[in-house]
Amino acid sequence: MRTSDQNSPLAKTYAEALLELAVAQPDPGAAEMIGLQLAAIRKIVREEPLVTPLLVDPAIGGLERHQLLDRVFKGRVDELLLKFLHVLADKERLNLLYSICGAYQIMLDERVGKVEVDMTVASRLDPAAVENVRQRIGAALKRDVVLHQYVDEKILGGLILRVGDKLIDGSVQAQLTAMREKFLAARPV
């Protein structure tokens, strides 16, 4: 699931502006296509530690930065996205690129009715069981669920779900802890 880096108010503002522009495009799939391109950019920024410092290096002038963006992205990303990157460069906001990419994806998912859910289990579930859980969560939330499975043997059994900022702890470890607290609270003093 996405981390809180996209919670920057400025990143959200830029992401929202880009999404609105993408939705207004004549191509009905433009917003999703730009989302895929932003996901690829985000992956590069995350995996290549020199990308962001290069994009925000104060030694690189505005014209050079635009030329760099054109060399890297022209013909590879949607024209709207390229123009957006130029605006970020002009406003000296390329340092927010990673956060903007994450915020855009969250907003796009909300717009199309998707929700990401982290599921932590004690041992890896087979694909059929994961799909069953995904469908049950989707039915409960009345949304299309993108389910991410994580394994943590410390929970002993059951599962822990994280939907946005909500945590549903159905692990055996949590149940044992709750029972222990009840027993300790009920014992005579």
C-alpha cells in the first residue's frame, strides 16, 4: 500500500489538478494512461536515488531542465503529462514528483471505485483463498478491492486488514492479548 508521502497538501493539489486535466481530455482513458505513466515514473524515482537530486539540482538552469525533461520523456509519456512536468520544473516542485505520483494514483482509484487493502496473514495464502478474501472485502465495502498480501508469522493466525487509515485486527495474537487483558481485569485484587 502507499505510504503517507502523498499526504503532502501541495502534492495533493498538483495531483488533483493533473487528474482534472486528464479527465477533461477527449480520450476517456487518458486519466488511467497517465496514471500508468506516473506509476512508472514513481518506480524509477524510488529505485534510482540520483533521479530526484538531478531533477532539482540548482546548478541546472530552467532551460536546461526543460531540455532534460524533453530528452527523457518526450514521446514516452502523454503530452499533457510532459507539460505538467514542465510546470513542476517552472514552479521548482519536481522534488514533489514522487509524492504527486502517489497522490494521483489514490485519487484515480477513488474516482473509479477502487480501494487498496493490505492483508497481513501468518502464512501465505494460495491464490484462490486470496481471491475469496478480496471478493468478500469488496462485497463488504461495495468497491473494487486491490489486495496486497503480507506475511507476519508473529500474528499466529487470522488476519489483519488495513483499509486506508483503518485497521481491522482479527489476528490470533490480538485475540489472545484481549483475552489476557480481560482475565487480568477480572481477577480479584
